[in-house]
Amino acid sequence: MRAFNVVASKVMPLDRSNVDTDAIIPKQYLKSIRRTGFGPFLFDDWRYLDPGTLDIDPATRRPNPEFVLNAPAHAGSQILVARDNFGCGSSREHAVWALDDYGFRAVIAPSFADIFFSNCFKNGVLPVVLKADEVQAIFDLVAADAQAQVTVDLPAQQVQLPDGRSFGFEINPHHKHNLVNGLDEIGLTLQQADKIKAYESRRQQEAPWLFAN
Amino acid sequence: MGKTLYDKIWDAHVVSDGGDGSALIYIDRHLVHEVTSPQAFEGLRLNGRKPWRVSANLAVPDHNVPTLNRVQGIADPISRAQVEALDANCKEFGITKFDLMDRRQGIVHVIGPEQGATLPGMTVVCGDSHTSTHGAFGALAFGIGTSEVEHALATQTLVLKKSKSMLIRVNGHVGPGVTAKDITLAIIGRIGTAGGTGHVIEYAGEAIRDLSMEGRMTLCNMAIEAGARAGLVAVDDKTIDYVKGRPFAPRPEQWDAAVSNWKTLHSDADAEFDRVVELDAADIAPQVSWGTSPEMVVPVSAQVPDPARESDPVRRGAIEKALAYMGLQANMPIETIGIDKVFIGSCTNSRIEDLRAAAAVVKGRRKADSVKLAMVVPGSGLVKAQAEAEGLDRVFLDAGFEWREPGCSMCLAMNADRLEPGERCASTSNRNFEGRQGQGGRTHLVSPAMAAAAGIAGHFVDVRSF
Ligand code: SF4
């Protein structure tokens, strides 16, 4: 998994609460056999004026000029800021895959839905919980200057604004360690490869039939 | 204090203790199907990883496969792409897979036990919630998400937190015409779909010991519908007899050691459970679900519930909503509900015993004219062959039922088999959620014999007096 240390970027302001995973990536895309390639379908219903499916080339569709993701001023943002309860609804991991594939490294919101929150850590995306007034400050900053650079500093557990303000955030130390070191759960488990091998050889003595086929 | 069966299996699989209530647990068997595995394989490739122990994996396409004209391949291009991706991934990583045209192909939860790939005392995982089925063998078996599928492939382990334990004891013996499906529905009706949340359920009592292995699989299959992480039944002679001689079963020179190990796979007499629920088998009648959740279930002799008699406003609202979706009136007797389709199949009820039970009801009778379609979908190619050897296919065909190729089929309607909006189905599957068997479709969960009887009568009937 890609490590997450410090990300400095413009911010995409998605001024909505209860953004559910079906809005993040609608169900017709779950038939995909890939975990990449969902970026063009991120927020599909809001982003395009015409309906889409896996076999329609997104480049041929009509973007909704009103939707913030289509605003040129915000293009290239790696940080998404939104309101309460981001990522609610179905447990689909595709929602995080879509955000990641689009290029978002961090999502800032006052609160997140549980499963989405833990899926983020499995995929190297950092969910940052800030207080509602701090989130508001970021919305205000971006409204005043779409080019304003915000820094998400994971080692310091801080979100820094260009005017010098900085907001601290909490994170489970275990999650932080994995993200900073780029360890996905698999990478972390593989650090215990010796223990897995030791278990296997002991078990092979005890219950050899488990290893026969 | 003694150990539960769950404790014993858990303890035998701890690779390392996380110290925070979690542990790294070794996975003996990983079953793979086409829908939840492609992104896991892609994850392996993106990270340059390989499966840890290739031989622990067994793959089969089931969710998307057609049940008619299989030689012509899969018509829907997206379904076909998922099946082809499974083919390519298994080939690339060297994983054993039963192809669409292999007679061993079938629903993943049917073929695991059938092949002896599911063994007592194992940890078994699959990217599918009904993996709980395999708990019938005294194996700790549960469904996992796509990241965990990748984790299991890459490391042969999962990071898990231990669940609480729950004992469901069904005392005494069920009457004739009452099956494992009725027991499992009655349990869910009693404890609710969240009743087992956070728990691993062990099923015990005379009525459970009476069940065949097929019946125990039906029972454990729906543990997930009771909210449990997994279901378990202790090993006994039936378990051991079932496993003997199957292709993946222990070889003769390892057999005795395996059996003596398996004979320890039961909860100790002084083991304590976090929760105990008892039912009286004699009280259980054939069940029919009336709503859009498996807990919305009543005996066939009962009536559709009346929301006006429910004092809790939340429950009343849920009943009203379910009745509206299902197109039913309060207080109508279950036996007056007419059906449009019959589906006998799914990982809950598509094994040979299920087909025999349905055929016994159908034999010498005709499907009601009002029933548009009655389909029988065996759980695997081997179940199909066995049924044909016993002449069951003829019994069904003579009665006007269709005899199909194995797969998940109308259990979730990912292939071409589905309900049209408003159609009502007597189904032996496990989920009656809105739209599960096709958008707007109305599912009633029943046993194979009850589904067959409904297909003959055109409406639900009590199979005991049919
Ligand atoms: S038969 Fe139904 S429940 Fe069973 S694995 Fe297939 S889709 Fe899932």
C-alpha cells in the first residue's frame, strides 16, 4: 500500500452531508472485475447529466457543469472536504477504490460511517475527522480562494491552512503506523511470515490431512 | 471450565495473539467464486504477491452461470467477463477450479462439502456470506469481504476478533414433514435477524442430531440470516461417514488420525456459552415467510400478521411496509396465498436430499396451471447426476417442472433466472429481501417439500396433509 505522510494540495469542497456509498459509486459499476478504473464514475449521478454504465465511455457523456467536481478551478485536488456522516450506506469497498482512483488521498469531514472509515485504511486513503467549525473554516477558505493549499500532515496529526491556522486530529496509532509506513494489512501480516510458517510446520505434524490437498 | 467447540477450533488456529483481543488466525480452506474474487486477484498483481498456499484454494463459477443451454456459453457480456476473469486468475496463480462444463461445477457451498474440501475442525472462508453452511461439519466457516479475500490468498490468515458464543438447543424430535429449513426459519423467527449478531451459534439438541448432513448444512446456511458470524454443529458419526471417501478427504493412511482428532470436536459438558436459547422441536411446524426479512415468518397454518395488533410503532411500520411490498392483506391465511413461480435450489436447499423431498411430493401430480414456472436447479453437477440416476428428473419433468443446470440461479437473479415485478415465488433460498429474486419480485421462503406442494396446488398448503 502507498504510504501516507504529508499531502499538500488544493481542496475539493463537497458541501453535502450523508454522502452515501451509492452516491460515491452507483451499483451498476459493481459488476466490474477491477479494483481500479472507478475514478471516472466517482459521484456518477451528480457528475453527469446522462446515465452511465460500465460499457459507456465516460468521455462521451455530458458532464454536469453545476457539480463541483467538474469545476476547473478545483481540478487536481487530492483532498476532499465534506459534511457529516460521509460514506454511509452499503459496505461496498468500491467507494474507497473510486475516491482513490480519482486521485483523492484524504477526505476531511466532521464524521464518517463506520465501514467506509475502516475500508479507507485498507486502501491507503486517510479519513480525517475535524470539528464542524474547523470543517467550516476549510469551506470558507476554499470559497475565498479555490487555489488555497491545505496540508494534511499525518505524522503531526494536523491539518494546516495557509494562514497559519492548524487543526489537530485523532487517529488510532495502529492505523497511523500502517499508513505512514505504507503497510497494508497484508504487508503487516507478512511481517509475521515466520510465525505463519512455524504454525504450518507444527500443524502439519498434528494434522497432516489438512495439507494433503 | 470446559471449552466450547468454537473455542477448540479457534485455539487450534491461532498463529499469533494480537494482544488487543485480536489474533492472527490460520485459514485451512479458501473457497473462491467469480463475483468477489477479481479485485482480490488484481490486488495481488498490483503488489507483486502470490497466493501463500495454492492448494488451500478451490474455485468455481456459480453466481453468474446460465442454467439453460450451457454449451452455448454465457450470453450476458458482463457476467461472461466475470467468469472469464476467474478462469484467467486461477490459471495465472495455479488454483484448482471446476469449469462451467465440469460435472463437479456447482454452488460453492455445495461443492466444498461434496468434494470433501470442507473437513471437520477446519477454518473455511469464502467471499460470500453463506459460507456459514460449512459449519455443519464442525468447521469454523464464515464469509469475508474482498480485502479479506486478498488477505487470505496472500497470507493464509486473517486478523480476527473472537465472537461471543451462543448455544441454540432444539430439544426433542420434529414431526413428519418438518425439515431443517423449518427448524432454521423457526429459530430466526424466534431470535430475529439480529439475534445472533456478534456471536457464533452452535446448534445442539436431539432434533439437530437427528438431521442428516444435508439438513445440518441447511441449518448452518441460514445462521448468517440470524445475524451470526458462523453456525456450528458438533462432529458425530454422520459427519465422519459423510466425509469418508470424498476426493479431498484424508487419504487412507491419515484417516484414523483424522477421525480421532475429529471426535474431540464437540463442546465440553461444562463449557459455558454467552447466551443459550432453547426450542421444543415438537412445536415447529412447516414455515412460510410472509415479509421481506427472514424473521418475518409464520407456521403454514397461521395468518399474515395484522399491523394493527402491533403496539410498537417501529415494528408496526415494518409490517405495513412489508405487506405493501409483498401485496398481502393483514390476517389472510397463509394457505390462501397463490403463487406464480416455484424455485427449488440455492445453497440452502439444492442437495440430493432436498430434491428427493420435493420429488416425493410432486410424484404422480401436475403443476397447477396458474403457476407459470416451477424450476428445479440442482446444487452441483454431481447432485444433478445422482438425481438423474434416481429418476428424479423424470418425476419433475412429468409434473411440468423444469430441470436445470447447477448454479445460484434465481436465488439472487444475477443470471437470466429472475422474477418479474409483482411475481410471487415459493422459494427454497435464504433471502426474501426486496428485489432479491428480481426487481419487484415477492419471495416466500419455504422448505423443498413445501415449495413443491405449492407448485402443485398453486398456493401454499401444509405438506403434512397434502
Ligand atoms: S445460492 Fe444464493 S445464497 Fe447461495 S451462494 Fe449462491 S447467491 Fe449466495
